[in-house]
Amino acid sequence: QFSHLLCMDTIRNANNNLEPGERTMLACENKLPRLAIKSALAISKDHDYTLWIELYEHNLAEKIIDIYSDPVKRKILLHIDKPIAKDELLEKCGVSLSSAYRKFNELLQDGFILPVGYTKSEKRVRVFDKIISKAEFSVSTKISQIRLQVNLSRLPKPKLGVVYS
């Protein structure tokens, strides 16, 4: 899963420690018992301070391509341009609500959508956002490369006293 590969701390540390034009390579190993995934990724910061995650692991790349290829998931992601309540978001998508709820929950579980707070109205409703603002794909028979642009303003703030792993 995308959310298991990259924790928010990894992204924050890269943003805080990389200078524009710099890049760092990370080797990751999934500790889940059934999946011994070893993958390489790079985090780079462009000269305009844009942060990119580059993935070079074929199975994970396929998973991410599947997410963006799914028409309902893609509509959900495309309709998030600011923190939004789930019901409002899914109504905007114009698809079957049962399908949209299921796809929304899959995106939430995979870490592509994150809860970021509540509405400020009398009726408190949880709002969600995405941290990936752009995805670029390059696929060949042997190598799949994906570049994901991180929208730093949407990165959840760390909670005091919480240790990230």
C-alpha cells in the first residue's frame, strides 16, 4: 500500500532537509508478513520548491496506475480541490453513490485521501483532502516509473506527542 510505503514523516523530513534541485534515494522494505516488497524511491525538490516522490517498484507502480485508471477513483481525486466533506464530494462525482462510497473508502485505506479536520458549522462534519496534486506515469515492459507531486499545503500537521514510524 502507498500509505505503508511512505509515512507523512518521510515527506516532512525530505521537505525540511532537501534544498531546491536536490534528490535523495530511499530503499524501503515492507514488513508485512505476506508481502516482502523491496522498492526504491526518490524524493526530490524542484527549484520552485515542488516536492516529488518517484517510485521505481513495478508492483507498487501498477497499483497506483490502477487507482488512477479507475474512472470512479479518478473522478473522486479530481473533484478534491480543497478540504471537502465526503457526501458533498461524492455527489459532485455524479456516479452511483454505493460505488462511490466503496471507492472512496479504498482511497482512504490506501492513503490517497486523508481526514484533515471538521467543518466549522454547527453540525461538525469530517472533511477530507488529498496530498498528491499531480501524477506522471512512464511504463515499459521492464520498468515502471511514477512521479507524484506532493501538495505540501495539504500535508497534515503532526500531532503533538505522536511518534510517526
